[in-house]
Amino acid sequence: MLPQLVKLKGMALSLLFPQWCIGCGADGSLICYSCRVSLPRITPAICPMCGRPQPSGMICPGCVNWRAEIDGIRSPFRFDGVVRQAVHQLKYRNLRALAAPLAELLDDYMRTSPVPGDVLVPVPLHRKRLRERGYNQSGLLARELGRLAHLPVVDDCLFREQYTPPQARTSNVDERRSNVVGVFTCRDDRLRGNKVLLIDDVSTSGATLDACAAALKAAGAISVWGLVLAREI
Ligand SMILES: [Zn+2]
Ligand SMILES: [Zn+2]
């Protein structure tokens, strides 16, 4: 196509689908350059298990006695500021177009801080929640990330069998962790022998990722790591 036509097409598209930054309102993209560089990044040192900031770089107190199935959790960002707004828009405001720029941020992170995994599996929603929302935000992130990182995505093997109460209502980490035990099942053994990288938008206690990991390992996965966009600290 001629450059002028490409430009015209771009202008027409931006008229049809105007984009402005969810952080500052600037015209042009969903997360503008200046908001992107000031996102609340989690930088080393971190706990090698849960990936939360930990000045010593050693296992944090919260993970010492955690008999986890998940091999580790990593997250580029704290659940704060523009990242919090982005997750909210992606999840509750049906702004599905945000999945692409957010997956780019995950891909950038993986290039500098590789996380083990040869197949991406999004944390599933219960089918009732999926019906209500119409899409799984983690599934959107996984699909976009799979495209960027050239990794296959399997989103029809791991299922959430129980409708769990929102995590915010339960008070402590132990409660949250026991809340999701046995909630997930793998319905076939397609992931046997694979190194699975679970994808989710936000993680609080890591309980959901851990419960997914238990189901995946029961179905033969060799290792299961979690990569979440944002971490509640
Ligand atoms: Zn901005
Ligand atoms: Zn930890």
C-alpha cells in the first residue's frame, strides 16, 4: 500500500476507534509513552518464590512455610496506579483492546527476566463468570503474549469447577490459600511432560496460581510457574 494510503487508513481507524491513554488521557495510544515508563515496576531484589520485593533476595517470611505446588511466581508490576486502572478496564469495562499493550509489557519483562515455560495456560474463569463477562481477561493476555513470545496457548484443558467467593472478602493468606484447594481440574493429559507458564492478570496471595499448579502437576506437567501482570503487595 502507498504510504499516503497507510496514513489515511490509520487516520480513518483512529476516527472510528479513538484511543486515548487510560492513565493521563493523552491522545494516541491506550498506554502512552510517559505513563509506560512510570509504571509501578517491581525491581530486584525479590523473593525467588513469590516474586514480591524482598531486600535480602532470600525466601520471604510468607513463603518459608508455604508448601507450594507452584514453582515460582513473577510479576513485572505492583497492582497500583495505571496498572491497577488498566486491569480494571480490561476486566470490568470490557476494554479488550488493552490486552495487546499489556501483553507487550509481559513480553518485555520475559525478555529481561525469563520465566520457565514452553506452553502458556491462562487461569480459567468459572463458566458462570465467563458467561457473565463474555471473555476471560487472562485468556486474552495469554493469547496476545503467545503471539509475541511464539509460545503455544492451551486454554481448554484446565477448568475452574467451583464458583469461589471474591478473595477480598476473606481475611488472611492462609484462608485464601485453603479457599481454592481442589477448585481446578485438568480434564485431559495434553500438558503431560510440559513446562507450563500460567498467565493471570492479578495475584494476591498466589493461592489461585498454586491451586492451578496442583491440578496441572496431577495431570503430568513437569513444572508450573506463574506470570501475572500485577502483584498485590
Ligand atoms: Zn498516559
Ligand atoms: Zn515470597
